Amino acid sequence: MSTTKWIIDPTHSEVAFKVKHLVISTVTGYFRKFEGAAESTSEDFNGASVTFSLDVNSIDTNQSDRDQHLKSADFFDTASFPSITFGGKLVNHGGEYQLQGDLTLKGITQQVTLDVTYGGTVADPYGQTKAGFEIEGKLNRKDFGLTWSAITEAGSVVVSDQVRLQFSIQLVKQ
């Protein structure tokens, strides 16, 4: 079996997260700089090995003061931990895909499972073969050492422990 290598097309991909703020609203953030690859021996990507990394300093929540706080030792501590990495496999369970592997964030590695929707593979007008994926999941930020917390006067949590991940990824066949 031959192996096909794919790389992330960053101009047609995005990495987002959502977290509840004050229990009443949701803040969305993005990581603007990331890279990744997949190697597959099957056309349906079953068993494909996946690697991914992102530059935590590229965090963007549309509010620079909040971004600086997130980069501080209270949260990501980008001076000590400038990247987040993932390595794992894409598994197809009868058309239902999952991405399973090790996520390393702030020096802590945990196994995660993310739900994946495979959008298909197509040749673009420039002769490149592309594959699309929507990836979603949840994690507890405290499992990765992101333990900063505050409580309002009314007893509400300022930042939820649960973080939703939402990635739209387009791969380019090499």
C-alpha cells in the first residue's frame, strides 16, 4: 500500500475555541498560526496518522487585553509553552469519524477524542487535490493546567472550565 501525504492549507482552514464567560455568554477565540499533516493509506482516511501544532502566541479573541492575559502565566504561559501539539489517528467507524490521540498543552499530555465530519475530496481548479474536515470536541481546561479562576460577587464563574473546540481543516495532497 502506498502512503499519501497531505498538509493543512492554512488559507482555507481555521482553528477556533469557545468558552462560556460569566455563564451568560460565549467568547470565541482563534489561533491564527498553525500547521499540520496527515498520512493515509486509504482513500477514506481510515487510520490516517495526523500531526498538528499551533503557535499559542497567535491567539486572537478580538480583544488585545484579554489576549495578553491568555498568553500570561495565568493561562497558557506562552513564554514557557509557546505551542500546542497533537499526534494521533483518524478512525472511521462505518462513516462516523473520530480523531483520537495525544494533545499536549502547557506541558501536559492527555488523550483526547474529537468528532470529525469528513466533507469529501475534490480537485480544485488549479489541479490540486483537497480534502475537507470539520472537527469538534470539548475539553476541560483545568486538565491541562489552565486553572486560573475567579468568581463574581453573585457567585458566577468568570470563565467556564469546559472549552469547545471547532476546527475547519482543508488538506492539500502532496
